[in-house]
Amino acid sequence: MRRSILATLFCLSIQCLDAQAYYFKGEWTEVQSTIRFKGTFKITIRNNNLVSGELLWTFIAADSTSAENLSFYAGKKGRMGIEYVSGTYNPSTNDMYFEGTEKKDPFEIIGLDKYYLKLSYDKLVLHGKTDSNGKDNGLFYAARLTGTDGAKIFAMQKESFPDN
């Protein structure tokens, strides 16, 4: 019994060593639109090049050129949603692809998206395009939070999420 518990703990500790978590702060918008979200992101890359993540999105501004968009987002400025993502990472090209698999979104501000991103060589910038409801015009940009600041900022923001 004791050996099986120790073996399980050993396997779990090895799994933890297989992953590297990165924290980013950034924005999302659409081409030729004023819609804007800011976010804090936790992206975990495992040694098998699988990616998982939590994207904490905060709604900032609706598209001022769209009456439908203005109406939908009325009164939602500053509201948050969490998008959970999974995908892959190619370390030889620094290309990252992931897509939303589920969300916590009590204020109905976000959708599940597909992300086609590039991680800079120094792993300090993550940027690229998103599917944006099939329009392929979403723009994503984020800068890495280094040191222990990233984990602290992410935890504080997640703690403030209304669902917790």
C-alpha cells in the first residue's frame, strides 16, 4: 500500500516537471473594429508540446460602428469571462495553436475562439490571429509577465472573478 502511494506521488511529481507555465498580459481586438478586450493569461507548455491555458478576459469597449455590438455589450464594460484552451506548440518554429474548449462567462461577453499564434524566440511576446467567429480577423497580442509577478497577478485576477 505504501509503495503504491509513493509510486503515485513520484509519477505526479514527474508530470509537474514536464510542464512550464508562462503568464502574459495582453489584448484582443478585430481588424477595422473598435471592440477590445484586455486579458491575463496562463499558458502551460508540456514537454510533449501540448498546450493548455486559462485566458482571463475583461471587456473594455464595443465596436462603436456597430449598433448591434453596442447594444449587446451595453452595461458590460469591466465584466470578466474565463476561456479554457488546449492545443499544440511547435518549438522549432515557435508556432502555437490552441482553441477554446469551455468557458465560465456569467455575463456572456466572450466566445470560444481559435488562436494561431507565434511565441517570440525569447518567449516574451505572444501574438497572432484568431478565428473570431469564422471571420478570421481577430488580433491577439500579449507580453510575458516575468518572475513571480505573473503568477501573482494571474492568481489575484482569477480570485476576483465573480464565479469564485
